Amino acid sequence: QVQLVESGGGLVQAGGSLRLSCAASISVFSINAMSWYRQAPGKQRELVATHTSAGYTNYADSVKGRFTISRDNVKNTVYLDMNSLKPEDTAVYYCYAAWRGVAYWGQGAQVTVSS
């Protein structure tokens, strides 16, 4: 089993920055791909960013150039660095990983961006 523990959510003004962390209970090096999703009230959960063990990254068009996903294999942690935040970025952000055919999710971190 894999545990994903998120931290770093909070309230920030538009234009500000925030870093989300997702600490895994196993080596993230052994996980081929990890992702961040987000879900706003009344909206479906959407994929924000993905990072593979090979270093490939992919971002939703809405966050390209503003968000950066990265891994620290020593700390077994995945990060989402969010810059130039906009009110439309307000959502609960979830860390995701698949390991041995099972999907795992973080508990969610609330990010609120005020105007």
C-alpha cells in the first residue's frame, strides 16, 4: 500500500505563489508517473500536471508557464510549485500515483486564491 500525504495548501492573493508537497510512503523513483489533479466546487476533477520517472512533464493548458511539477527522490516527495496564481486556480488539489495496478490519492489540499 502507498500513502500520499499532502501539505502546503492555503489562502493566497492573486498573483502570489504556493508550493504543494506530496510525501509518499514508498520511493517515488519506483512509481512511473505521479500527477496532481484539482477539483473546484461543482466541477469534475481535472488533471493539472504529470511527472514521469524519466523526467517527462505535462501540464494542463490553463497552468502552463505558471505551475511546475517536480520530484525529489531522496525525500520521496512530489511538488507542485504554483506561481502567478489566479482566482480560477481555487480548488482542492490531489496528489495521485498508480503502483502495482492500484490508484492512490492524497487527502487533498485546499488552495484558495483571492482577488
